[in-house]
Amino acid sequence: MDPKPILYWAAEGTLSEFEYQVKQLEKRRLKNGNSPNQSIKIDELWDTKDEKGRNVLFHAAITDNVKNFMFIMKKRQIPKTESLVGILDLQKATVLHWATQYNCVKVVKEILLMYERYEEEFGEKGKANELILAKDSDLVTPFHISATKSDNRILKMFIESLKFFSPLEELYRIVQDKRGRSPLHYAACKVNLEGCRILLDSDLKFPFPVDQRDKTGVIPLMCAVGVNLPQALPVIKLLERKKPVSKTRLNKDGMTALHIAVAARNLEAVKLLIELECSVDLVDTEQRTPLHYAAEHGYPEIVKFLLRQGARNSTRDNIGATPAHYAAQFSVECLKIIFEESRITEVNDNENRSCLMWAVCAGNIDVINYLIQREDAPKRADRDKHGYTALHLAAMVGNEKICTILTNQGWSLSERDNHSNTALHLAAGRGHTDVLRCLLSSGAAMNEEDEIGRTPMFWACMGGQSHTLHCMIKELGFEWRSPGKTGARPKTDNFGRTALHAAANAGSSACINVLLNIEQEDYVLSTPLVSCLDINGETALHEACLAGKFDCVLSLIKARSAANAFGRLGRTPLDCAQKYEQGPQSMLIIDYLKSDGALTFEELRIDAATVLQKHWRNRKMNRLEALKNAKK
């Protein structure tokens, strides 16, 4: 028979009903053939628990069922032979945690009176305080929980019990949860005005410091301003009045109470803090003002209020971004307010990026349409310090819709960045195949070269974008080879490197396999891809060994790349693998190359010298033999 219904009777039944249910369970047990000495007693029911690990004592406590609670306590002889501190649920919470959580004033009072009588009888002081300061798995005490209740009777009882606690520094250390928060933090988080007053009462032996910090530097005032409720306002006033300087305190991120109020969209708290002479120009560790926060989160009503209180869009954070930049990412409404209230046009950050560029990177089409339709619309040729136009950035982030909007609005497809890359190069390098199709359909030239002669196809290889590479060659018609007098040759950059060199250098075996498969299908090259040499006379295998990518080496060796090729730098693939170790795959590469007969350049030189010496020795012997025969 499942004894768990006894938990219900412990909580909801009268004392007589609870005892009756215990006797009924005992009778059932006797009926089942158990001997009388195996009858169910209250001690045996002690181990009956719910899914949270709470037994009959917990259930009586959380319903404030004092009679049942005291009946169980007497039967268990608590606190004489057992302490409530050691009776825990699965989260290490005591009965007092739960009684406080459910505001069970009568049970809490009985517990404290019981311990008071016990202390008087046995002369053991502080037993009740141990229970009040007992910590659960999150290091939260019943004292913390009591501070969150609008009915402050339990909080007052705890303070009365703790008034003789010594030393006070130890109390402040103990009463901290795992985040380092005190009961005053908890009272502020729940905007419990009376609880805050009690904990700050100067008549107390241990009034809590009003600007006590938790582990992240948060003080109670910051907790209160983050609560977007009307009852938070008197709590804010109380905490600020107790220590006015607390409103300028910073947490570990440099946020003040005003920053947090803005982030919580607590307009009334923002107004109150400004009324309490809190500066709108306060900055966090990244030099961002409350206006930056309001713009970033997209709170137009707070943006408007802060601007009318003197906040400036000209204030820049540590990357040179103004509130308008953050608004451009997330909120066209906030951006409109900033532009109208501040009477500004475009502004640029430290990267020389405008609001339009920020909107492009964030993919905010509403902001883009707003900016390009203004009378003072951004110039199409505007660039950041890397030479990127808005179209370059749209291609980089892979937003096909924005690319279409910008090209339709006249952004040039042939504009180049500081390294002569077009938008097509950047899209290919990041694998944005849909953007490639969009740009090509708008008239982009597919074989434009960057400053060292690399086409977008090379960039797909360098980015390891095998799917995009396959689509570029097979579907979109990008040229990977060019005709010659003795047959087709692969396209090369200014250093004679092929796309296969680029893929090997990037360590992309997938791109290597795409190129090798396409070569095998076309079968038109005068020289196999794996045998193509750059201006240093080195193959793609050299690049793969330098990159330390075993799968790339494996693909190239299987495609019959020469394991002992060397150029004017005097190094073989094995030299590259040994000299430029890149990680745990290096030994795999070295062992595999050696198993394929690979040698270092020095070993090749010695072997070559041995062969030549043997050749000249044999030739000399043959000449001597010929002279002997002539004399005869």
C-alpha cells in the first residue's frame, strides 16, 4: 500500500484525522500479515517523501498546520535528539525555508519558541540562529526569503532572534547567497518597502549597508530599479535617500542604476532617477550612456525622454558608436526620434561605418529603407576604413534582400575594397551562394581579380566553401581554367597558385575533392592539377603539409601528387610537414608521406649524389677497361 496519502493528511487534516490515518495504515499492514512490532509508527512515516524530498513535517509546516506539526516534532523529539538544521529536502532546504516561503507565521513562531525553550533548558545558545541562517543548495537562507514577504512578521521574528549575534561582520558574510546577495538585495528585488526599512533601521544592532555589493557589483538600488512596477518607486526613494551616492555606483560592467532602469524599460524609475539628479551622461565600462541602452533595446519613449533631458547623440562609446548606430540595428522608430530630436544626419564610428552600414550588418530592412529615402540619403560610394561599401557588407553577411535593395538603388557592383575585392569575392569567401546568384543577375562580373589576381572562385576555396565552389563552376559558369596552345591550364593568381593551392592552404579537403572531381569530369588540362607549380615550383601538396591537414594530404596523394616534388625553396612536402608542425596531425602526415616513399630535400640530395658518384665510377672503370683492351 502506498503510504504517500499520509502527506496529505499531515498537511490538510486535523490532528485527530492525522492520527486516525496513521492507525488505519497500521491496521492495513496487520491485515497483510505483518506482526504488531512491524506496525506503522510516525517514525516510519518519516521516510515517506514527495518528489521534492519533503516528508510529513514539511507538509504540515507549509500549510501552517501547527497541531500536526507539533505532534510530529514531539514524536521525533526535536530539538532534543534531532535538529531541524539536518532535516533537508532534495535542494538542501530546511522546514524553516518552506514555512517562511509560504509565510506560515504560526509554525515559524512555534519553531522559534521551541528552540528558545530548549536553549533555556540546556544552555545551548544560537540553535535557532543556526536554523535561520541555514543555507540551501543556492546558499539562500530563511532570512533571505523572509525579506521578500510583504507580511514582515517573520522577518521581524528573525531579526529579534539574531539581535545578539556576534560578530556582525560574520553575520554579513554568512547571509550571502551564491551570488553574494544579502536579504536587503532580496527585499529590493521584490520591492518590499517595509522589509527594506526594517533591514536599514538605524536602531537595529546590525542595519544592512545600503550599498552592499554582490559578486557582480550589484547593489540593492540596482535591484529595485530593475523591477518595472509602481511599488518600486518608494523603494528607490528610500534606498537613494539613505545613501545618495549609491545612484552613481557601478556594477562590474560599469552599469549604474540609471543604465539598469533603462535596460528594464522602467520609464517611471528613469524619470525618478533623473528627478533625483542622476546624470544622463553616466557611462559604463564600454563608455555607453543610458541613451545607448535605450536605442539598442528599442525603447522609443525612453529615447525621447532622455534626449529631452539633455542626453546627446554625439556621445560615443569605446568603438566610436553613437546611440543612433545602435538604433539603426534594432529600431527604426528610435532612429527617427534621434535624428529628429538631435537634428543630425549620418554619423560614423571608429571603423568609419555609418548608421546605414550598421543597419545592413544587422539586416534591418526598415531602417535601410528609411535612410535611403531621406533627403540627405547616404552616398553610394561611402566606405568604411577597410574600403567596404554598404553592398560589400551586405554580401559579407549574406543578406540577399538587402543586396537587391542596394543594387536597385544604384550601389555599384564593381566597387572594390582596400584589397581590390568586389562584393562577389566577399560573398564567395563566406559561402553565400544565393547572394552570388543575386549579384550575377544584377550584372556583376564573375572573373574580376583582387590585388593578387584571385577570382571569387579562389575566395570560395580559401573560405572552405565546397558547396558554393561546386555551384560556381557547375551552375553559374565561373571559369576555373583558361585555354592555351598545348591545352587548357587552370587559372592562377599572381604567384602562380591555382585554386587547388588555395584550397590546400585553407585546409579544405572538401574543396580539394570538388576541384579534382571536376578536373576528372572535364579531362581537358594539359597538366594535372596536382602537378601544377606556383612561382616557387611547389605543388598543392606542399601547401597541405604546411597547413597540417592530414585529410588534404590524403586526397592529394591519392590523386598522384608527387611526394618528392621540390622547387627553388629547396623543400619537399616532407620538409614542410616536419618543419612547420601545426598540431597532432603532423605525425600522421609524416608517417603517411614516408610510407609513400617521401624523402626530405637533404635525403634526396644525398641519394642523388650517391647515384651520380656510382655513375661516374662505372664510367671511369669502363674507360680504363677500354684502354686495356686497346693496348692488347
